Amino acid sequence: MLHELLGDTAWFAPKRFGYGAGWPIAWQGWALLASYIAAMIGMAQLLENGGGIMAIGAMILATVLVILVSKRHTQGGWRWRWGE
């Protein structure tokens, strides 16, 4: 069941110009984006309250995970695009 939700379907559209993923095209992409934004807000609060290196490390880890997941779930993969 979890495999069906997180399968190999596209969650993000490719960027029209440049390299990487564009906007989400599936609910999983929107959920990933919302989770990432919430995590960054939480880590910013932790950093503001003296979290220091732990908050920065968590921000870096969350960013790397979002990049890896979005790269795997972008329609057509990541490559340089000049517009179409």
C-alpha cells in the first residue's frame, strides 16, 4: 500500500527553462513541499532559540532529502531545458 502511494509516479513537472524540478503536479509533491516549508519554519524557530548547529544540520539534511526525492519524482528527470 505504501509503495502505491510513494511509487515511481511523477510528483513534479520539469522546469521549462534551466535545471531541476518545477511546481508539484501531484498531491505527494504538494505534501513534500508543505512538509519542507513547515520543517524550515520549525528549524528557524529552533535556531532563533539557541538551537545552533543542530538546527543548521537539520536544515541541511531536510534540504538534501527534498532534492533527492524531487529529483527521483520529476516527470522526465532533471536535465537542462531551453524552453519548449
